[in-house]
Amino acid sequence: MAAPLAAPLTKLAYQTFQQGKSYFGLAHKTLSSQLLTLLDPPRDRPANRLTPELLLKIQQRLNQLLETDWRDAEQGVYPESLLFDNPWEDFFRYYPALWLDMPQIWGRANQKRLPGILYPN
């Protein structure tokens, strides 16, 4: 390791990078949900709202995971570069395909045909 990993600026960059990905995921979910509501208004679909307590718990768990990853890299479990590794080429290739697949995803969700994820057998 060339420079000490404990540099506050590097840790801040890592946390910011990870939070940015989280915010992007939230923005995607919000936009896709709003689009679904516009195209297929809810009939008997119950609203799946997260409580503030659950959101706080999720945020705490995410922070714990990030801290564990940081410590593992500090201890040499894996290289620091993996903290910032993100396959951008794959993201830009597959993200548009995800949007093209959204109608099928919504259809499976409405028919409760999501394999074992949200509707286990």
C-alpha cells in the first residue's frame, strides 16, 4: 500500500462514492415507481411504505457495512482499490436494458411472479 489508507480524504471519498450509488438507486426506484403509477394506477396494490424506524435501521446497517469494508481494506484483507472498483462499462451497457425490461418486471410483480424474492413459495 503506497499511502496510509486512514487518510481522512480517502475515507470521505469512499463514503461519498458509496452514498452516491445509494442515492442513485433510490432515485431509480422512485422514478420507476412514479412511472408505474402513471402508466398503471394502483387498483388493489397495497402501498409498501418504509417506516422512519426501518429506514434508520437500514442506514445504520449500511454504515456498518461500509465501515467493515474500510477496516478490512486497512488490514490488508483486500486491496484499497477494490473499495473504489465499479464496472462503469457494465453499468452503462446494462442500465438502459433494465429500463427496457421494466414493463416485464412490473408485470411479474403485479402477478406476484418474482422468484422467491418478495413472494416466497
